[in-house]
Amino acid sequence: MSIFYGINKNKNGKEISNYDKYTPWEEGEFSGKISYTLDNQKYFEVYRNFTKRSPKLFDECANEISKEYTIDKSDGNKFFYEQTKVDEDLFNMSMVVRQQEVKLDGKSQNTLIQKASNIMLTGEDDVSYQNIVKNLNKRQVEEVGTLKSPTKPLYITTQNIEMLKIKKTGLEELVPKKYEVEEEIKIKQEEVNKREKNLKILQEVDQELQMINNEKNLNEEKIRMHLKAKEELQKNKEGLEKVLREVEERKIKAKTNNALYIIPLLLTIIAVALYVIKEIEFGGITTAITAILFIIIFLKNSKAKKSFKKRLEEQKTERIDIKTKIEVVNSEINSKDELIRSLEETTKIKQKIRKEQIQEKYGEEQADKAFEALENSVNFIAEQNYINELKLSINQDKFSKAQLDEKLEKLAEVEEKLSTNKEILVELLEYDEAINIAKEALDKAYIEMRESITPKFTENLSNSIKSITSGKYKTVKVNEENGLILETENGNYITASILSQGTIDELYLSLRISSINELTPENMPIILDETFAYFDKNRLQNILKLLNSNYGNKQIVILTCTQREEEALREINIPYNKITL
């Protein structure tokens, strides 16, 4: 068997694994080879080195054909299963019978009877239909349960899902609120950025305009100084003009006074002339007075004339000096006017240039808005306070968002738990469905077993018990309630428990071997490994006769360390081939 399936290195609950158990003590080859022929007459040879996983398979021409079969990572090459449809467990259960497998323990012979019943009802000696159904129902109740059993997985998982759905719904309602808060933060932040940018531009433009205004104020101060100087010059000019007018008035007055001196002189002259031509008669005294008056007037007029000329000269000089001063003042006034016009023009040009530079730096539209805002006396403090209020509101929104985020972090956890519970629910429902399918399949298989295979088992077992008991019992049947029952010669039915232990051993062995034909289409060998160690001589001969008559077409291998089997075969004249190892 190890040639076909290999030797397992796992202990499987044993103290030592089969590999360790059968490994040679001394160093050397640990391998084996076997040849066999299938029912289709195809010949094969198998060589296996037990230290390696897969064997080598050869055909009749010694061509290696190992790769023509499936190679499993854990089980190795599955050639023998694919050829016979018999795996290692099935091979051990039916084709190989060892010493301990037909020996009753001290508890009860009912154990073996139960195994025989199991074979007839399910095809396996350690599988009870009733126990399987019972275990399936128990597992279905304990491991799945129903929606009405609060302590069972199905109910608990369903309740968990409903509870998590409610939590999820409550948390999902926070998502729109979070988006609203985020949108509010975004809008407010954009407003803050916009206002801070505008405020910065306003402040910078304000500084620029202040520089312009400072220069303007400086120029205006200069203009005011020039205007004041011009005003002083104007006053000086007016004073000079007044003095000039006074000089002119004095000139006119002097001329008038001079004329006054001339009149008496002329009158005197006229009087003298008239006296000379005797047109007017004057007395001596009158003449003398006239002469004296004439002389006086003449002398005075002569002196006045000299004084008048002198004053005229002085007034002329003064007038010229005043006019010169007035011209100088006019020139200075014109210069001041020119300076004022230049300063005014320079101020306008500089203002225009600086404003154009501001428009170029910040954009015409933005700069114009800044100019307009500054002209309307924008309140920088109020604007900054409004920005600060927006920032405070943003921080409050961020705090609210942080609280929402903290709550929504649980949403992922809830969704994960919900997903896990849904998976558990699916698994539970699938498991429940699988159990139902298994029970349906089991029912179907059980019915099929009873209708097809059980009758064959019953027929084989009936022939065996009839032969073993020399016709005392002619029929064996099985039912769920009583297990194996036997029909006696008079037609009565009795339970198998009344049979002797030896008869039950033979019955069970016969039943187990008889299942071979139902398990594989190949004519498989029967391997009996010290199977008859506890059989007496009569029971041994009876079972050998039964094997020869019912399974003589199979290769039967008896492994034994005694001569009992060989002696029994000789006595009952059954041919055999002996191989001594």
C-alpha cells in the first residue's frame, strides 16, 4: 500500500509516524517496487523512494509515464486513485484487514454488530446514518440556530447587523453636515484670503498714496511759501507803487506851487508894463510897493524855482529807483508764479505717474477699487476686525469638523464590523444551506443505499451467514431501529446480538470484504494482515472456505508469522502460493 500512496510523515495522534516507524535503522536504500495489471490488461510498474514525495511510474515498455497523472502538492502523484478510484483511506477500510480490526474488545459484541449495520446502511463501518443526521441537526442548532434563538449565532449576527445598520445610518447622516462645514470653511477661507489680499493692497496703495500726498504736501508747502513770498512781494510792490504815486503827487504839487509864484510875478510884470506905457496910473507908493513886490516875488520865485528843480531832480531819481524796485519785484513775482506753476505741474505729473505705477502693479481694476475705497476713507481697523471674526468662525467650524471627523472615524469601524457580520451571516446561511443540502444528499444517498447497495450487502451477507452457520440462519437484514437481524430456519427474526463472538467476527469480516466490489470498478486485491490471529481452527477454515468460494477471482494476500493459515489451506485443499520473507 505504501508503494501506491507513500508513507505519511505526520504522526496523526500517534507516538511515532509511519515514516519514522518503517525507516531502516541502518543507512541504506529506503525504497520499493511493485508491478500490477489492471482489468484492462494494462501493465504498470511503480518505483518509490520513500524519502521523496512522488514515485516513478512505468508502462510495459519501461517508459516513465508519471507526468500523465495529477501531481498534488501534499499527496504527490495520484496515479493509483485515478486508475482505480480508490484513495488511501478507502483502500485501508476495505481491501486491507488487520488483526485488531476483527477482534472484539471487552466492552460488547454490539460494537461490531453496529459496525456491520453501518456498512450495510451507509457503506462505511464507522458511519451511522442516524448519528450523522443527529450530529448534523445538533451542529445546525448549535452552530447556526434560528432567528428565534437569542443565544445562537444566526440570531446574534442578525441583531448585530441591525444594530450596526442603525449606527451606520446615524453616522452617515453626519456626512452631509461634514461637507456643509467643509464648504463653509472653504467659502469663509476664500473670503478671508480675498479680504486679506485686498486689505494688503489697500495698505500698500495707501502707503503709496501717502508718499504721493507727502510729496504733494511738500510741494504745496513750497507753493504756499512761494505764494507767501509772492504776497510779500506784492505788498512791497504795492508799497512801492504807493510811494511812486506819492512822488508823482508831490511833483504835481510842486508844479502847482511853482505856478502860484509865476502868477504874482506875471501880475507884477503886467503892472510894470502897464505903468511904463502909462496905461495905468499908480502912485509913487504903489509903484514902489509894486516894484518891491516884484523884486520879492522875483527873488522868491527864483529861489523857489531852484528849489523846485532840485525837488524835481530828487523826485525823478526816487521815481526811477522806485520803478526799478517795482520791476525787480515784478520779476520776482513772475519767478514765483513760474515756480508755483512748475511745482503744481510737477505734482500733477508725479501723481499721475505714481498712480499709473500702482495700476500696473496691482491691476487697473484692483487699483481703481483701492483708490475709490481710500477716497471713501476705508476703515482699516474695521476691515481687520471683520477678517479676525471670519478667522474665529473658521476655527470654530474646524473644531466642529474635527468632532465630526472623530465620529465619522467610527463609521469605517462600523462599516467594517457590518461587513464582517454580513460575511458571517452569509457564511452561516451558506453553512445552514450546506447542512440542509448535506441532509438532503444524505437522505438521498441513504435511500439509494437501501434500494441498491444494501440489498447486495444483504445478499452477500446472507450467503455468508448461511455458509458460516451451515444453514441455521439463511437471511440477514438491517433496519434503523434494530440494526442487523437474522431470519432463522423457521422464519422467525432475531437480533444479531444473540450470535457467538466468533460468528459475529466472521460475519463482519465477510461484510467488509464484500463491499470491495461496490467501491471500485477494478478487481482489487484483498490483503489480510494477521487478520486470523484470534480465530480458532474451525473458524479459520470456515472463513478461508468463504473467501475461496466468494472471492476466488481476486488476489488474496495473507500476511502472517505462523503456519496456521498454510496448514488450514492444505487441510481444506485450497491452492496457494507461499512467499517467505
